[in-house]
Amino acid sequence: MKTVRVPLYTRFLVLLAILLGSLSSLEAAALTEDQLSRRAEAFVDDLHAGRFTNALAHFDETMTAALPADKLAATWQTVTRQAGAFQRRHGTRTEDLSPYRIVLVTCEFSQAWLDAKVVFNQAGQIAGLFFLPARKPDQQTPPYAKPERFREIEVTFGTPGWELPGTLSVPKGSGPFPAVVLVHGSGPNDRDETIGPNKVFRDLAWGLASRGIAVFRYDKRTKTHAQKFIAQAATLKPITVREETMADAGLALALLRERSEVDASRIFLLGHSLGGMLAPRIASDHPGFAGLIILAGSTRPLEKMMIEQMEYIAQADGTVSEQEQRQLDTTRQAVERISALTTRDATNTEAILGAPAAYWLDLRAYDAPATAAKLHVPMLILQGLRDYQVTEKDLAGWRAVLPGRKDVTFKTYPKLHHLFIAGEGPSTPAEYTIPGFVDEEVIRDVTEWISLQPPARR
């Protein structure tokens, strides 16, 4: 299906929701989410009505040149030829990706459901357009989720001024139940860890709660309090993974300990991607977790992995274009700047690859496998073998420092990619736009492992 694409590096981030989300995405923008959503809906309505000249009104210069009215009409005709006649809109959702903001308009066609992915620049102009597969409302529940077996409670928690909304999924019946705190990958994630049409944390929560395990998931601080992070950076206060992720995971543990539905001695931490990498550090700083579950946790420097991922994507079609090469060269230069940082740079708020110097310096001082080796808690480490973001090289990093430990279990999944969704062949960023569910084998393995673990040591 024809798409108009933003430049390689932006496309890389849009489709990946990769390891390091851009903290600079917290910059102020001229329009509110509601205003952008209405603008995106009006754009789709113009396409449906054939008002292609009107639809061009909010394009930036690049989009105007790439998609004049006749080409925009041809694009819409291609969409309707493949998906059938347009029926109606079914709501919007938004995503942040500095310097862009994204509105996904879920659209029903006669033969398919698609998300119209409208990319806005900081001026509120349309800078990119994608049409991606979307789930029908009746296809949004994983087959292993049994809603009649659990209930969900909306919870607010956090320190004063930094409160976060969350959802506690609790099995029905007599508790207390073992529980899991879900810790996100990087970027301003919502509580479901929504990536395209996929909701990794919602699938995990519903699957585990259906099997007798309480699960707490929450919106990330960088999503709920974006403007406060901007103010913090302006006052030269450091922004590191402690502020981004770790502090709230500890508060989530404290919250669950006070819930009567939860067995306070059997609370586990499940981290995905960046959350998996940080899981040992969180457990070290916040004793009390009964065990760690690490899904695609990296063990190598994130900035170097970003280069590896970009090279993989650029070479996926067999050639590297001039534009792709320029983006790769620019990113390599940024990685060299990160490598050259010293403690004297800690107060420099200039963003490098989306994060300030303090963020990179803090990560440099952290060795995830070495920290894990010092912990005396059981661990379950899971890895999809089709994952090109966090790979078997990272899995080898965990194995190297945890050999022979009877309380550490490793499990690999040949067909799963970074979101722990099944597929075939080499994984690509486009695969993340295909609706799917976290594989049921993952749900089963986590459930069985938790059932075998003893209470946390006091």
C-alpha cells in the first residue's frame, strides 16, 4: 500500500518505538492533543469526500510537493481499492515522537480496518502519512484472556505533583494473589505499552490475571508529566532513568504491598526492553520483589545498539540509499559524542540522540548483568529469536554472568520478535504495525514460573 514517509531516522523511531525514546519529545507544541485529533479527523473526512485540495491545506512544504491533489487522490484510490469502500471513523489515539506528534485515526473500510497515521510537525502541519492495519473492536481481546475471571481497578499513585494513573487487574475469587509490576521500555509509553495497533502490557495483564496473577500497569511519567520534565531540564536538574522509570517502579511495589488483594511476599517485577535492562537495578534499589522477569532486556550500550539497528533497517532491502547513509553517518557522529562525554558534561542539557548528557553518563555507569549477578532473587529471562533490537548477543550477556544458577531460568522463542508476537522470516519495523497478541506460550511460561517461586526473603 502506498505511503508517504518521513525521513529514515524519524521513520526508524516511528515504527520501532525503540530502546531509547526521545526525551526531547517533551518539547512544548502549539496545538493540544484534542486540536490535533480534530485536525486529523477532518483530514480523513476530506479524503473520503474527495476534497483533496482542502486536505492539502495543512501539509508542510515537503508533503505538498510529494502529494499534490492528483497524487493524493491516487493514494486514496489505492487505499480504497485494497481495503474497500470507506465506512466510518472509530476514534483516535495520539503518540509523541520528537519533533513530531502523531494521530492515528482508526477507520473502518468494507474489507479491512486501517489506522490513518497522520504525522504532525511542531507547527501543526502534516509532515507524513501512513495507512496501517488496525484491529476491529471485536478482535482486541487476546484469545487467552478471560474477562469473566478478573476485574480491573483504576488507581492513582506516585509522589505529590507526579501522580500517575494506573490499572490493577485482579483475579476474581479469594486472594491474596501473587502480583506483577510491569515496567516499560523507553519513550513516553502508556500503561498498555501501545506500539502501533499492539498492546504488549495489556495482553500480559489480561493473560496473567486470567490465570490467577494480579498485574499492575501504569502510564509512564514521561507521558503523564511531559511539561514538568521540560521544566526540570531547564533548571539543570539531572534527568536519568531514575526519574524516567525506576522511581515509579519502586512506588508501584509499595502500592501493591498495601493492597489487600495482593500477597505482599510474592510481588514480581516484569521489565520489557529498557525495563528489562533496568530490572536488576530497580530490584537492587527497591528490595522486596520476589523475583525478576526480563523480556528482551539489553546488556550492551544502548547508543551502540541504535547504530546496529539502523544498519539492519537500512540494509533490509539489500541497498543503502544516500539518504540512509547520511542518517547513519549522523548517528555515528552522535554516538562518538556520547562516548566522549565526561562528568564535566553532566549539566549540559543539549539532547544527543534524544537524551541529555546526564542520561547517557548514568547509563554508562550501570552494568545490568553484573548487577543481576549480585542479587539473590530468582529470575526468568525470555528472548525472542527474531528480535533484531535486543538480540542473542544480549541474551549471551545475561548467560555469561549467571551460569549454573538454579534460581535463574532462560527461555527462547524462535518465532517471536521484540514485542513477543509471532511471525515468520526476518523481522522488520513494518511488522510492528501488524496487529497481533503477545504469544500465549509467554503467558503460560510466566504463570508457571511464578507458581514455583517462594515468597520474598525478609
